[in-house]
Amino acid sequence: MTEKSGFEVQQPILVPLMTVDAFASACGISPGVLAAQIDRGYWATMKIGKYRFVNVAALWQQCAAQEY
């Protein structure tokens, strides 16, 4: 769905873990940029087997605990 302003309306992320590619797409950044940010420790991740996932549940907790 596109508004008149040209911005796409995103659905909220309601899953506890997302693949790097899916999270990058949801955030509107390239997977390479997200991988570099993960390497710098900007995102909480979890490795399951040979796959790396962004820990969306940890991100929600960090945002909820942050004071404004």
C-alpha cells in the first residue's frame, strides 16, 4: 500500500527472529550494510546452526527499556 506522499506503509515485525536478508528488507537497507552493522555489534543476533538471525525480541526489549 502506498500513501500519497510516496512512502510505503510497512507491516509491524511480530516475529522474535528474522534472517539478515529479511530484516534488511524490512528496514529498507541493503544486506551488506546490515552485515557490517552486525559485525560492529549494533544489532543483537543469534546463530542457529550455520544461519545468523537478527534477534528482534531483544531489539523490542532494548527499545522498551530506553527512556525518552
